[in-house]
Amino acid sequence: MHCPRSASRCLARRRRRRPSVRLCRARGLRWTSFLRWSGSEMSAALPVFRYHPDPVASGSIREGAETCVCCERSTGWIYTATFYTAQDVDGQFCPWCIADGSAAARFEGEFTDSYGLAGVSEEILEHVTRRTPGFHAWQDPHWLVHCDDAAAFVGEVGHTELAAHPEALDQLRTDLRLGGWHDASQLESFLTHLGQGASAMLFRCTVCGTHLAYADAS
């Protein structure tokens, strides 16, 4: 996981956050991200995403009248987060072209990097990286794994929301210690102030329901 103290890696303002371009450059890919805004009335029910069950609440999908660059239809909903590809993508995707894999197939890209998904099956890897909406983060977004399955992304949270899931808070504390954060008082201060600059990305195991998280900061 990324150390929450890497402040020099900030790539955008808080209200218009962009993921890191380091991954794209390392793989020779072009970074693409779409901004969000409040749009039109809902025109259709959204597809179900097993690993990102509420992409509207997380900010990855918003209402909008734009035409999807893949299916060339205006569905009333538009994707706003990351897509990694070597191609030029002059437009935005609708949720349906993400869910059925057509957007990733047509533009030969991924919505999320496979980092963190070690140990899952190829089917799960394909589902998360090519058929699941990504999410906004300061650092490179990545998925967490539990019970040999990718976890479901819940959203970005602060300390209050994270404390409602003690197992996730304890797991994050342990991960930060293993990552080299040995000053207990500084660590607890960091955790207590999550939501005030730094935040936690909260996930839920699709098998046992356990919550887990990683820290994200500018």
C-alpha cells in the first residue's frame, strides 16, 4: 500500500482529484479521467456491479446527458473515474458498456490496475479491471482482496465512518505499522484525523462481510 505520508505525490486539487499518472507512464499507457457534474434526470436503472455496488454514491458514476463513446447512446448516466489505455478516448462511457465489457474491449483498456489483486482467479481479475467502475483517489487506486475474492468497494471514508467497522480500523493500523509507521502516537493521530486531508478507502468482503481499508493521502 502507499504510505500516507507521501505528500509530494499529490496530483490534483481535492475537489478535482486525479489518479497517479505514474502507472500509465510505466506501462506506456495514456491516462484518462472524466470530471463530474450534476446532470439530467435518471433515464434507466443502473446495472449491478458486484465489486462496486454503489458507484453513484462513490462519485464514479453521475447523471449526465452525454453520449457514450462506446455505444454512441445517451443513457442518462456517465462514468467519471479512471480508464487506462494506449488509445485516444475522445468521450465518456455509460455504465452499461462498462458492465458488459464492451468499453474495455473496444478501447483495449482497464478501469483499475491489477495491483493488489494477487491470488484471485483470472475471471475475477477480468471482472474487476475490465467490467467494474474504478474510483477517485489521490494515489493509484487499487482493489483489496479477502476470502480469495476481490472485495466490494464501499467508498472513501473518514475516521468516524471507519470506526464503525473496528475490524477495518484494526487492519489498517496493522498495515501501517508493517509499512514502517512505528511511532504509535503519530499513527493514532493520523487515524483519528482521517477525513481531514488523508482518508481511507473502505471495502467489504463479498464472502464473509468483513470490512477492510487502505489509507490514501496527497
